Amino acid sequence: MTENFNAELKAALSSGFKTEVQGLDTWEVDGPYLEPGQQGSYDSDFEPLLIQQEADTFTELLRIRKASGRSTHVLDLFGSGYFLRDLNLVSSLHAVRLKDTDDVYREAAFKRFIARKENNDPRQHHYARIVDYLNLIKEYPFRKVIEGNLYHPKTWSHLASSQRTMGIPDFDLIVARPNGAFANKCIVHPNDSRDYSREMTLRYASIFLRMLNRAYTICAPDSGMIFAESPAIISQHLAKFKQIAESTAKLKVNMMDIPDYWRGTAFSIVKSSQSPVEIEQLITRAFLGSTSSL
């Protein structure tokens, strides 16, 4: 992205943002404990956007795509791909996060299973299914978990290397649900009257939008889809991004508020053969003003 845009990112990282996110990589919404339709799950929070694609779950979305003879290469940013329960529908699955959490969740689910089995609790079957699923996804041959900080170029280089090794030209479905430092630092309650400075907004916008642009460039050029959640502090700019993207770049952008106010806005981007190769200029215009002002 622009030189000044890169400088803002580097300044944010050097000022302590890097240390804030370390270790904040096990959160319940990402975990395999939620049933696909349960509140807070990927399917639940993105449901209105999925319905616009004539599907009510990500499983159904991939089923439709596969039935039409298209590939289903999936990338889960900040997660492990646990929201995909039918791996037979997946051509490949990449998960990028700080640490691989398979064993953490599996051990926790097994302990819960044992405790409930000893008490003859019917919930034991729920946790038994989770253990079985984690064993399955861990051994799935077309899944790759990349450990790394998504705020650093090195992690994206590792992802690109894995793509080449597995022969994946682009990802057909990219899902990004950033939490951690974004939620902790970017909470904006509807009744919050505090004045959030342009400097603070720019810091977090720079980090999030740089990642969005990177994700966009590796999303399949024809009918590739991105489903993401934006930090609350920059959600107000999404409407402008939608307007610019649809009017000038042949991009379909849908958006919706998430019930939990602190988690911002969910949105989807659907690419077409006429979509631009990258969206740096669109991002700059919508979120950060003109390039010359940066």
C-alpha cells in the first residue's frame, strides 16, 4: 500500500500493538464448541449475508459451489476452520492464527466429556462429537494451519508458500473474524460520546485494512467471496466503501450490524471477472480520505 500507509502500520506495531495481541488467540466464538446455528457461531453471525448468496450456512454455500463444478479452497483468518463441519465439501483449508489450537480444544473437550460421562450427563455426547471432529480435522490431509501474526508480512509469505506447495491459485472463500486487540481497544458503544481521534482511528484502520487488502488480492477473481467483521471504530466508514466499490469497481459489497455492539459490522465482498486486482485506492478513499492527505 502507500508509503505513508505502511508507516502508520509500522508505527502502530512499534508503539505496543504487537505485544497487546500476543497470547489472545483462544476465544469461545472461534472454538468448536458452538453448534453451527448457535448464536455467536460463524453461520449465525453471517446468516443474513449468506442468505443473499442463497445459502443459510457456510456448509450450504460450499455445497452449492461444489455442485456447480467449482473449486472450494477456503482460508480462515484468525481461526482454525472449525466452522466447516463437512470437510468433504472442501478442496483445501488454510487456517492462519498465532498458535495451532487443535490440541488445546481437544483436551478441553475430552475433559468435559469425561466429567459429564461420570455424572451421566447427556451433554457427554455433545463433547464426544467435538473430540471426534477435532481428531478428524487435525488429520485432514488438505488442511494447513499456519502459525503466525497476521499483522506481519512474514506470515503472509508463509501462506503464499503453502499455496504454491499445494497448488492453490486463489482462495474461493475467505473468512476473517478478528477479535483480541481490536475488540479490547476499539469498543464504541452507541451511547459513547467520547471523541475518538483521527490518529487512533487511523492506527487501527491501517492494520485492519492492510489485512483486508492482502486477503482481497488472494481471493479468486471470479466469484471469490470474503466474509469479515470490521472493528467497531471503523464500521461507520463501511457504507462509504460499499458505495465506492459498487459504483466504480464492479464489486458487490453487503453489510450488516452484528447484535453484539462491540464487534462492529459484518460484511461480504463478492468478486467478479470485472473486479479490480486490488482495492488499495478504494480503501484509501473510503476510510482514510484522499491519498494526498495521508
